[in-house]
Amino acid sequence: MSDIRQPRLTRRGFFKAAGLAAAAGAGAPVLGSLTPAVRSAKAADPGFTSHYSACDMCFNKCGVIARVQDGVVTKLDPNPKFLKSRGMLCARGNAGIAQLYDSDRLKYPLLRAGKRGEGRWKRIPWDEALDMAAERMQEVRSKYTPCGMLFTAGADLQSQFVSRFAEVFGSYNITSHESLCLLSNNRAYLDTFGETPYADVLNSRYIIMAGANRFEALVTPDSMDMMTALRSGCKLVVLDPRHTKTAALASEWHPIRPGTDMAFMLAVAHVIIAEKLYDEEWIREKTYGLEQLAGHVRPYTPQWAEQECGIPAQDIARMARELAAAAPAAMVYPGRRTSDYSNSTQIRRSFAIVNALLGNWDKPGGLLAARAVGLKGVPYDAPWYDENPFERVDAGIVPGLFEHDGSFVLTREAVLSAEPYPLKGWFVYKTNPMVNAPDRARTIEMCNAMDFMVVVDIAMSDTACMADLVLPAPGYLERQDPASGLQGSSACACVVQRDPVVPALYESRPVFEIVKELAGRLDLAEYFDFTIEEYRAKQLADLPDAPQALERDGVYYNPSKVYGIYEDRIYKTFSHKIELYNQRYESMGLDPMPVYTPPAAAPQGRFRLIIGRNACVTHGSTNNNALIHELVPENTLWIHPQSATPLGIRDGDMVEVSSPAGKGTIKAEVTERIRPDCVYMLTGFGTISDGLSRIKGVGASIAALLEGHYDSVSGNAAMHETFVSVSGRAS
């Protein structure tokens, strides 16, 4: 595939292309859009006050200092004391001010006044909205048992209150956004090391990054630390069907055939074991199953892997030797989003096994264990409901389901089949399955199957526009949140919290207040008999220095050991060691070691649709943001010239993309930066909600095209299993 390799992008060019160069002045366009009265007040009073917060424009929760003038947030700066984000703030973080003052924000409770999804609404008072929500939820509970309600929440400091409410209401049908993102990776590492690791890229000397794009899909501190590591001489090898910005800055880029990462990893393991490039004493003391693994990978030679993944055998062998030579300060980067294939857990198991062979666990430059943060839980005893079914609706389908996250794809199918029992109510908070989940047509069917659906969000998302009742939530700069513990690799283990920077705008209310009000109406008030201040006091009870540090610095660091945490600790696995051979998998009828199955080849005239991230876009939640929209106004379809030319497609042409799940019209971006057998588009466009004025109908919806496949072990969505047709010159 040497024909699609590109020259390396400069660091200056990278930041410009990623939109990060605009971040420093990102406050200006928003201030220009403020009312004349506000601009006049600012001119008269140049003074401002500063307030700590934690960004909520993605899951990273970076430290922020909000500058407030005359009751208006005029600028967001990074908190220089916040080590997890290395004292930085990205384009999305700066755009938080545009979210706060967005004209598209939900302003008051809305009751559906037409057909579902039609976009006709009636404004109602809060008391009426809460009375109706409680009444309708009680109707669902009475008719279908408490488990007839589904609760779905995104990554947010208040999502824990949605889960708490679901449990005291009586439903164990709870799904999180994570089942559309990272659960197969979590499953793989938990079943190998006993916990999910954090990558110490800052101190690494050699990194193989497969299926991750840290210079666009930003993760703090990894994205920052990767740049520092490269400057310090770390070698970065990227395996990706696309020439991403991470690939552009890597030492090597290999456009691997999609779905063959396991073949590469098994061949790397073959070389390391055959040539005894591992620390024999460490492997003997810390791991279980080397003998079985050695026999297992014997047939998986670099020559065999070359035929599968398209990477030359000599390069595979060389990389294996270089990786082992740099160990233990070397790694196969564990990644984050792993919603790729129906065997993603086993693919990620192969990543974990190579890391184990490197002996890099709990060591500088390797994979680190979670550090002590010190927050206390706030326990409660949920009531028992005799009428409830025995299991959640997605139970028993995949063996490695995470009970607290569930599987959105499997839950949706259970809703549509009404098996094993009906699920007729849906409470959604700060997540958007209509945009983030595969097969939008099935999600629309799911919404239509509900007797009652309520969505709490800051904007009229596509999911909100399908609801019966929509309740306006404040943004992170307007609300008080509980304390949260964060892990930042070797950078930190820390605690953050939020207090209002400005009062909540319009009639917005935080979800904590909403579920507390609903609990009171449903005779469950005792489970929410506290304020956020009281809740935080319990969380911080064992950290007497934390409140002062949070007030002074906006963050609290709990001094804790970084390396050597496992020196006197057993692993949380069946063997109490790192499991190269998983005995529990064997007892469950699963392959105890990853067994390679070749991925399906693209049918004639079709392409594998792959997904990925952009540094300015968080799934579908920031695309309509005024500042972000300037940087990323639409999505395009990446297609290779070798594929575009026979179809008569030129750069900039409008094309139709179709799959068994749906279709869309989108502008073609003809580029050599993608394999000829693949196409790519960004998430979050092609929306249907009238409440998203900047992006409704712009571009194509990847959710409308992706089929609803899932990982066979964890139930994680499998979003790289869809093949699409592309037709040129769509009218």
C-alpha cells in the first residue's frame, strides 16, 4: 500500500489543521455576537472576576478558569495548575462559552404537540412537566414493572444521580454511552491484567498505536504527552487505514487492512517468544500461560501476518524486536474507543498480551494501574421490588456484559422485540443515541415503541426531538456538581468539582434537581434527601485538605504512588497473575487466547465504512456549536482516487452513500490518505432536529448508514462491520 503514503505533516501545520491554532482567541467571535447592552457594559467596566471549573465539552474534564465581566462569561482560560491537561485548553474547551450563550439552547420545558419527531412543541411550566413525568413513569412501572423503564446517561458528573434514581425506582435497565465506545477494550484488559490501564506515553521509548488517533481524538494527558515523547526521541508507529494527523507525525505509518490488527499482534508475540526477547524472570513470576501462548502463536509468523494485514514480514519482525529492545518503556497503546468489530474484545486481548510480554505493567513508560484518589462513595440501599423480572433485558446474550453499562445495541433489539419483557419508558440524559448509535432507523423504531420518553439536555438533539417531554439542562458553567476523581496517567490522580460561574440561564435545571423532584413525587424522597454540598462533604470526608485546595487551585491532588503499585498486590484475575491464557474464558466456552479469523473482504463495488474523530468535534454534541461550526462546517466522504475515478467521482462532488441500514448524500473528498477499500466520514452531521439550526441536514449521518453489529463478548457496538456503496454525481 505504499502508493497512499504521504509526506509528514509539520507540527505547525498539524495545529493549524486541527483547529487548535484558533483556540487562543476563541472567545472573540462569541463576544462579538453578544447583545449591544452587554458589549456596552463590558466597555464601561473592564474588570473581571475569575472562577475555577472543569470543562465539559468532552469526557476529559480539563481544568478551566472562567473570566466573568458584569455577569457575563467573556473568556475561558486553561488552569495552569491542572496537570491532567498539562495546563492547556483545546478548541472545544474554548468553545464552551459558545455553548453557554447559544441561541439554539433549550429554554423551558417542552411537551410534544404533534407526531413523534415532527418538531411541534408546547411550552409548559416546570411543575406541570414534573407532575406529568412522574405520572407517566408510574404508569409504566404499574403496567410493566419498574424494569419497564430504561435509563440512559452520557459521561457527566451528574450521571451518577440518574443511575441512583433508576435503581431506587426499581429498574436495572441502565445503559451508558460507553457501550457505544470503549467496553471491549475495558473487557480485554480487565480479563488480562485485572484492571483497565493508563498509558504512560510521556516516558515511553517505543509506541505502537493501532486504531487510535491521539492528535485528533484528544485524550489528556496522552495527546500532549505524545508530542513531548516524540521530541524526546520516542518512536511512534501507527497502524491505521487512514493517514491521520497522528500518522503524519509518526516515525512510521502502515495502512493496515481493517480488521487484521490481531494478526499483526499475534505475529509480534510470535517473534518475542520465539527469540526469547522477554524478561524470563518477570514473565515467570507475574504471568500465567506462557507455555500455552507459545504453542498458540507458533503458526502466526510474520510471513503469515503479511498476507493478512498487508505489512511486510520483515517490518513486522523488525518492529517486534525494536519494541522488545525498548521494553519495559514500550507499549502497544491500549486506546479508548474500541467499538470496531464483532471480535473487538479478542483483538484488544491480543494488544494486552503483547504488553504483558513486554513486562511493562506498573513501570515507567509502560501501562500504569489506577492511583488512589481518595473519594468516598455515598452508599444507599435501593428498595426491592418483588414484581421485577430476574434479569435486565440484554442479559445472557454476550458473556462479558458490564452490568452498569449494558449494551445499547442489544437493549434496543430487546425493546423492539418486547423480549424477554416489554420495555416501554425511556429517560435519557446528556447523550444522543440517534447520532452516536449505529442504525438510526432502528433507534427511531425504538423511540416510537415507547409509551413515554423524556430527554434532559441543553439542546434539541435528534434524540430529544423524538421525545414526548424535553427538559432544559444548564451547561457546566451554570451548575453545581459533585466531586469527581480523575486519572491522568503519570501526570496525576486528582479531584475536581464544579460550582456555578454564572446563574443558570432561562428555565434550565440540573438533572440532580429533576430526579430529586421526581423522587419526591414517586415516594422515593428519602433516597435524595441531601444537597450537592452535603453529598460532596461525604465524598471528601477522608480528604480534609481537599476543600481548601479546590478553592485555592481548582483541583486537589492526592499524593500517591505512581509506579510499583503492584509490588505487594495480587492481580484481580482467576490466577492472580497477568493472564496470557484466560482460564475463565475457557470455562465459559470462549477462546482462552485470541484466535484469528480473517475479516470479511469488501464485496465487489463496495467499501468498508470506518469511523474516527476530529480534534474539534465530540461525537455529535459540539457540531452545532457556533465556534466549532466555523472550524468544521460539514463532514465529507474520504475516498481514494483509485476508487473514485472508475465511479466518475471528482473532489467536491455530491455523492450518495448507501448500506442495508440507510443512505445519505455527502460531498466527496478524494484523497490518497485512505485505503482504496475503505471510505470514512465524521460523526454528528446529517441531523434531523429543527433545533440544530447550523447543521440540520448538513452532510450525511453515519448513524443512518452503520448496521447494528456488536462485539460477541462485551456487547460493545461494532461500527467497522458495515460495507457501503457510493454512487457518483448524486443530484
